[in-house]
Amino acid sequence: MSQDQHMQALLDKIRTEGVEKAAAEAHTITAQAEARAREIVAVAEQRAAAERTRAERDAKAFQQRATDAVHQAARDVVLSVEKSVAAHFRALLLTQTTLTLSDPARLAALVEAAVSAYLAGGEQALTVCLAEKAAATADALRAAFVRQAVAGVTLVLDENTGAGFRVHLDNGRVEHDFTAAAVTEALARHLRPQLASLLKTAT
């Protein structure tokens, strides 16, 4: 083999090895690039999935908060209506009770019934307080007690007593209140559960 042939063979070998090496390097680079691309895609998908999960969680939390807010607002409205109706009902009850206890005939009948009950229960001395504007009723009751020979009952007029009357026992140490305000409070307390039940049924 001539020198030229040796040179050509060497060049061919170098060229072949270079091409093969370049091809190998290209293959390696391509494989690395593809692997890196897959990693990037995988990370992106993971992040997207995490963001999607977070968004869904936030959406559910927002929906729950909105639902809770609506329910709370509804409860507040119901409570507000209940309070308003209860206050209006109490005002009407007070008005009607005051009218009833301001009627002289009814007031006298109630006082007589109360006095009879106390005396029948063993009380020997009691004081009945009436409003100053009920002076005529007090006079009528005194006359009635005299006719009935009722003893141990004192009738007094009190500027602090409104419609209705108060009964003092045990030398004034015990007071039973039958004024319009006290009767209204007792009736309202008794009727409050029924009123609340009606409101719940209505709402």
C-alpha cells in the first residue's frame, strides 16, 4: 500500500470515527434533551394538578363559606323577626292587660277574688295597694269588705302602682304583684314557647 493510500485510509478512519462519535454524542444529547423535556412536562403536570386541586379546594371552601353565610343571614333574619314579633306581641298584651285592669268593675272583682284566696289560705292580715286613680274602686272595695265582714284587709293608694294592684303580706316583707306590667310579663313568659313554635312553623 502506497503512502497516499495509507493517508486516505487514515483520513477515512478519522472521518468514520468522528462521524460515529458525533452521532453518539448527538444521540446522547437528544436522549438527555428528551429526558429533560419529560421531566419538565412531568413537573408542569404535577404543578398543574396541584393548582387544580388547590383551586377546587378553594372553590369548595368558598362555596361552604357562602352557604354558611347564607344560613347565618337566614338565622339572623328569623331571630330578628322573632324578636320584633315578640316585642309587638308583648306591647299588645300590655295594652290589653292594662285596659282590663283599668276597668273598675273587673279590678274590684279581681281584688275581691285575691283577698278571698289569701284569707282562705290562712292569711290574717294583708295590704292591697291600688293606683291613686283607682280611689273610687278602693272606696267601693272597703264598703264591700265591711258588708261582708271581711277583717284584716287594708286598702291603700300608691302612686307607684299602675293598672292592677299589689298585695303585701307579712308586714310588707312579701309582695305579690298583680299590676299590668307583672301580669303581662307572666303571660308573655307562658306564651313565649307557643309564639316561638308558631313563628318556626311560619318560617
